[in-house]
Amino acid sequence: MDNVYWFESLQYWHWFSAGLVFLILELFLPGAVFLWLGIAGLLIGCLVWLVPELSWQWQLVLFAVISVTDIVAWRLYCKRQTPGLASSGLNRRGQSLVGRQAPLEQAIRNGIGYANIDDTRWRVQGPELPEGTMVRIVAAEGTTLRVEPVKGE
């Protein structure tokens, strides 16, 4: 029976305290879950301060709804942002060369040759071509660049 009394006596400062505790927990256990629980607690604290007659049942329901909504929205936002980071080319230098042109340093024989691009000697794969032929990089597979001859040259 004492637990029900405690719930019935929920006031704005309880929610502010809970929100601050969640925010402090986020500092020590990062993961953007306690952050949203803390923000929800602070929002409910503000709501109870403005509408003191709000029942404890509604306070808990609103806290749960706001918390879940915030967490789901944050996860969806992060999921949409991830492809931009993955396609940045970081640690995939060969991908950043696709579309560029370079002359062959060593003729392509048996499907393999070499080209200097910027400050790096790259292994290239493509059709039989003589040294000095201008090629366009069409794909990168690991440290090998697939090339094709530039049309008209």
C-alpha cells in the first residue's frame, strides 16, 4: 500500500531528479538510451509543474510514450545517417579513384598491368593494352583497379 502512496505523491521535482539521474548515467554508460530517458523525465517534470493535477498514471504513461518515441526516432535517424558515413570512402582509397583516368605505366598482359596514380603504383586489371595507353578506372576490388581504355584516344 505504501508503494501506491508514493506514486500518488509524484511531483515535478521527482521527475526533475529522475531526469538528472538518467542524464548522469548517460555520462558513465553512453549509448543514447539514458539520454532520452533523462530528457523524457525532464519534460514530464515540466508538464507536472505546469499541470499539477495530472494523475500519476498519466505521468507514467506519458513518460513511457515519450521515452520510447524518442529512442525509436533517434535509432531511425542514426540508421538513415549511416549510409553517408559508409560511402565516404574512408579506408577505401581505390573507390575514390573510380572514374579517373591515368596512363598505363606497364602494359596490361594476361589481364594485369600497372599505373601510377598520384603517388601510388596501382595494379590494374583489364583488356590487353600497350604501355602509355590512357585508361579509365571503372571499379576497385581491394588493391586492384579494373580499367578500360578511354574511347577516342
